[in-house]
Amino acid sequence: MGALELFHFIRPLWLLVVPLVLWLGWLAHRQEASAARILSRLPDHLSAALTMGHRESRRFRPVDSVIVALLLMVLAVAGPTWSKQPSPWFSETAPLVVAVEVSDSMRANDAPPTRLDRARFKILDLIAQRTGARTALIAYSGSAHVVLPPTTDASVIKPFLESLDPLIMPAPGARASAVLPLATQLLGEDAAIATVLFVADGFDPADVEAFTQYAENGEQPALAALITGTPEGGVALLPDGTPVRNPAGGRLETAVDDALIERVASAGDMAVVRLRDGEGDIRALLRILESVSYTHLRAHETNDLIA
């Protein structure tokens, strides 16, 4: 994120004093101009005596120094900063459920060091940008499980993220659709203004129908996905360095199925962001989260007015 995007004032109300300072400066210059007109009507010798020690060509006067000093003081008190400001919007209205795929394919090394490791880093970056917001964590493979209910404490999420490993998951697979009812139940009354973010390397073909049915209910959380991995795939390695094998004994296929991702995204009206180096993917996710949350909030308020 660029410096200009981060720049803001901690106490912006102090900036209202700036017009007052400028007005005082204008009054001072006006009075000085009035005095100069009076002196111009006097005889030259009297005018010269009254303005002794002043140079007519001087443009920067003592009053200008006072005005500049006052402006600098106001700007300093307003608190200019380039640090991230906590967002009251996220804090009050945009809970997020992060659903992490914890499958063997997430061990692939085409997103170094592994897809799962990069997913952890990106999730922590995203949470850091959403200071004060409520975030829940779900892990899924062949089944989905709540790891952490909604919390505003980012430091609590990190150790749970780091503990996620395919070896602890009870069933193999990557059934993202198993997350949907669990996340909705977890969010409770906030479901209509929340977002479920899948952090995964793909979906299961059975997810297409499940996501289609999910999208037909407008009171559900919005969906988004951060996809890690490449169409070429990589080598999935166990902690001891040996390759992960498929049920037939061959090397596990880890190529990302872009066509299937597009089908699931279309079925569930889900925004998709590809993992990449830098912060471009995080900025894209933040825009999506704020946009869908605002849309859902306005729709929810409209329904309340109609009711």
C-alpha cells in the first residue's frame, strides 16, 4: 500500500482551525495595507521618518512568520501519520470467517515455501489491515471444523493458524461446501453482513451444486476466495521431505483447476483473488470485503425499513 493511501490525520477536527488562522493573517495584512495607504498621503520626510528601519521591498513580514508558525502547530496537533488507522467500519459491521483448506495439495511448493505457509502469511497480513474487526477461523478438508470463533484479537489467531496441518484433519479432500452451514451458524445474526473467505488451491466438483443452492438465499454471508497455487502445480512434500502420494501410490496431482474455480465462483457469486507477491492481493481483498459488507448492510437496512 502506497504512502499516500496510508496518510491521514489522527485528530482531523483540528484542521477546522486552519481557515481561522488564514483569516487572521488576511486581517493583519489588510490593516498593514491600510496603514501603508495613510502613510502614502503624508509628506515624504514624515513618511520616511515613520517607516525608518523598514524596507519597502520586503515581502515576508513578521506577521507572516506568526501565521506560518500557527499553521504548522495546527497541523502537528492534528496528528499526521502514515500508520494504518483502525477502521470503525470493519469493527462494527464486517465480521469475516476465514476458511482455510488444509489438504495434502496445500503442501505443494509452487507458492514457496508451500501453499499452506503462504496462505498463513496472507491471512495474517489481511487481519493486520482490518484492525479491530471480528475474524473467525475454520479449517476444512473432507470436513469442516471451527478453529476459532469470531475475535478481535489478532494475536490469538496466529498460533491457531500455525498449528494447522493436513495430518490433524480427520478426513481427506477439499469440500469447501462443508464450510457454508458451519460459517452461517457461527456468525448467527451477523450472517447477512458478513463474508466467508476461502483460502484454498481449488474446489471439489460437488461444490458447484452446493454453492448454487447457497447463492439462492440472499440472507447468507457473501463469499470470496484467495486462490494459492498455479495451473502447473508443484511437488507436495511431507515434513520429512518425502513426496505426498495419491491413493494409487503415484505423486499427488497438485495442478490448480482454473475452469472448476470459475464454475464454483459463478455458482456462488463469489469474488476470486489470486495470490501474488507484494500486497496487491491483500488490497484487492480489502476492497472486496468492504464492498460486499456495505452492499449487504444497505440491503439489510432497506429490508428493515420495508418491514
